[in-house]
Amino acid sequence: MGSMKAILGIAVVAAVIFAGSQIIPPEFANYQFQDDLRTLAMLGGSSPNRPDEDFRNDILKKAKDHDIRLDLKQVIVTRIGTPGAPAIYLAADYSVPVSLPGYSFELHFTPSSGNRGF
């Protein structure tokens, strides 16, 4: 009976480690990507004449750096603020498929540069 519990305990620990190895990397990539969006938005507020297309391309490049698959339809660039104090809101919307033995699901992420304003 004791060896059966030990085997079951090892199997549970192995399952948790495997599930974590499938879930943690996309979560961490999203965290880093959101940090990049905030940085891009801070720098973007200081250059109000820069076209939105440049921001979209920068976002796609940052996503690629983190192995996140995005296309232009999933990227949001919105000008906020006033003419005297320009700001920009950047966001993305994407999902990452996760496959575990016997169960598959998608992790849905909506990273953004922060508060959208009013």
C-alpha cells in the first residue's frame, strides 16, 4: 500500500511539472510582451507625428521576439490624450493553444500598454 501511494504521488508531481512546462512559458512571454507594450507606449507619447503603422510594425516585431503569433488584425493602436499632452494606447488580443494528454485548451491574452484614458 505504501509503495502504491509513493508511485501515485510521483505521478501527480510529474503531471504537475509537465502541465507547468506547457503553461508557464506562454504566461511569461505575455508578461514580457506587455512590458514591451508599455515601453513602446511611453516612447510613442513623445513622438506624436509617428504613424500608427510604425507602432503596429513595432508591436508585431516585439511579439515575434517572444514567439507570439500576431497579425495586424489583432493589434490595437489608439491615440489618447490632448494635443498638449499626447499619448498612445497599444494592445493586442491573441490565444495560445495548450495541449496536455487528454485535454487541450487555449490561453487567451489581452496585453496592453495600460490605462486607455477616458
